[in-house]
Amino acid sequence: MRAPVRALLGRRARLRWVHLILGGALLMPYWLLGTLVVAPFAGGGGMFSGSPAAQFGAYAVALPLAAVTALFPLARPMSVAAARTLCGVAADRLADGPARSRAARARTAGWFTLHVGLGGLVSGASLALPPFAVSVMALPFSAALRESELGRFWSLDQRWLVYGGVPAGLAMLAALAAVAAAAGALLARQAPALLGPTPADRLAAAERRAEELAVRDRLARELHDSVGHALSAVTLQAGAARKVLDSDPRFVREALGAIEETARRTVGELDAVLGLLRRGEDDAELPGRPGLEALDALLAATGRHVSLSVRGGDVTGVPEAVSREAYRIVQEGLTNAARHAGGEPVSVTVGRDGDALEITMENPLPARPPVARPGGGRGLRGIGERARLLGGTAEARPVDGVWRLAARLPLRGAAR
């Protein structure tokens, strides 16, 4: 007994009934306009005509008008929001955003027409049937009601209604609840088919997801490059300071200062990148990303075994994108040198060559040259990715007894 009652009067059924009443309210403007259309054919009664033909004629005119207005792209988000909240349809089965394609707009129009059509009928029945049912149930207890004008108008003075009024009234209310529950279930069943994502929607969602993953991958690479270099530099400085702790206090103080500065700068970059990961923004908007102007500080923090030479004039005026990626390439190159070449000297050369920026880094060849491992976004592979993103090239290989990292970044088109 509880299951049928829950199906007719449970929370889900009540919410779907509200959804149908909302559909009836949305139909009302179209129905009023429809009454103006059918008024000349209804003997001038218009919306106040008691003729069922006039009422249903206005209803028939209202449905096509509702379908036309639902062709606008923004009709789908409104319908989806109502279906998710009131129909009990899982959110992942419905599309997000306005309907852009012709097929999506047609399906949305079909849903909207079905919603307001059923809602108009159920709303009308919900307004008219309960008072009538209550009057029928009151017949056995009120002779005045049976003899009134209203009773005669509704034909409530029939003898069988006097004896069967209460069960007849209850049956009417149960039938109304059953019809409303069936209409709500029909809408819930059709919602995924009419408001669900089209192939174009799925493709757009997949592209958005791919873009988000690409952004997060770039941010993760920024995080790796920054923190990885900082840890390598700090490890190198700390190891050197430990070796000369008693013999060279001045160098120890300088090493501790470099460790402090590196840690402070890296914490700032870490906070910025983590903030962007939380907000899901593009790393192109990363505040405070260093460029070539910060090379001196980078080399100073790395140690005294690194030398920098600039050729071909000032390189601080290169496009911002090239400057940022060049800084990260040098940073990653120094990190690799610290890992594989120990305390061996490293030379860094940066300069313009025509319409490109060239970066060359050399250090004595380690016993085991670094290898670009698969996985992307790290080490030498990350350097190659940065160069290719700007249309440039990068390679790292042993040359004449040294390990050489060479990158060429074109300056034209870097703003794009």
C-alpha cells in the first residue's frame, strides 16, 4: 500500500507535479495569445468563452508558438535547470550551456512543447477538479448543495451521486494524482533524449576538457621546473657550504644567503602556480613569471661556478613569451647540470641571431649523460617542448668533450 501512495504523493511525485504546474504557467502567455486568434471563431467570447472548443483551440494555437520561442539557444539552460531540480534527472545525462546546433535547438523545442503542453493540461485539471471533487463528496451531507443552482449546473442532484459522492470524489482526486505522476514520469523519461548532449555537445565538452588538461599540464611543468631547479640549487649550495664550513666562513654565509633567496623566490612562484591550479586559469596569466631580466639572480642563486655571456646586444627587449620560455630553459639546463655534473663549471651564452634568440649551455661531460625520458614536461624533454611551442628547436648532446644544450627560439610571431 505504501508503494502506490509514495508513487502518487511522494516527494519525487510532488516535485514533478510542481514542474508540471511550472509548465502550465509558462504556457499561459501563449494561451492568452491563442484566445485572441480563436476569438473570431468563438462567437466573440474569447478567453471568457465557456466553450471547450474555444479553450482547446487556444491551446492548439499556443503549442506551436511555444515551440518557436524555444528555438532560441538560451531556452535549453532554463529547461535543463528545471529538469535537474524538479524531475529528478541525473545531472550528467543533461547537456550544459545553450543549444548551438540546429539539432539541439529542435530537440529543445520538442521538450519545451511537451513540458508546457502536459503542464497546461495538468494545471487546468489541478485547478478545476479538486473543487468539483470536494463538492461531490459533500453531496450526501448537504441538501442545500444538491438543490442549488451550482448543483443543478454540474448535475450533482442525481441520486447515485448522493450515495456514492464520497468514493466518487476520492476516485477523482486519485485519478488526478495518477495522471500527474504519469505525466511527470513521462517528462523525466524524455528529458535525457531531448535535453541530453548531442554529438556536437560531447565534442565541445571533450575539447574543453582537453584544454583544461593542457593548461594544468603546463602549470605542472612550471611547478616542476621552478621547484626542481630550486631544490637542485639549494642542495648544491648546502653541500658546498658543508665542505668548507670551517675553512671558508665567508663562502658559507654567501651560500646560506643564496639558499634563503632561492627558497623565498620559489615559495612565491609555488603560491602563484597553486593559485592558478585552484582557479583553473591559463598559465599565460601567471603573475610574476620571470624572464631574461631575472637571469642574473638565477645564476647567482645557483652558485659561483656558472658564468653568463650575452652577445648580439640587449636581450631584455625580446617578446615576453620568448623571454619567459628562455628563462625556464636556462633554469632547467642548470638543474640538469647540477644533477649530473656536480660542481663542474657551467657556461651560459644568450644572444640574438637574426630573428631568433639562441641559448647555449656547456659543462664538462658527465660520466653518464642525461637522457630525455618519456613522460613529458620534465628535464630535456620539457626543454624541447618549450622550444617547439614557440616554433623553435632544442637539442642536448655531447660535443668535443662537453655536454652542450642548444636552443633556438624565433622572435617573430612569439606574441601569438
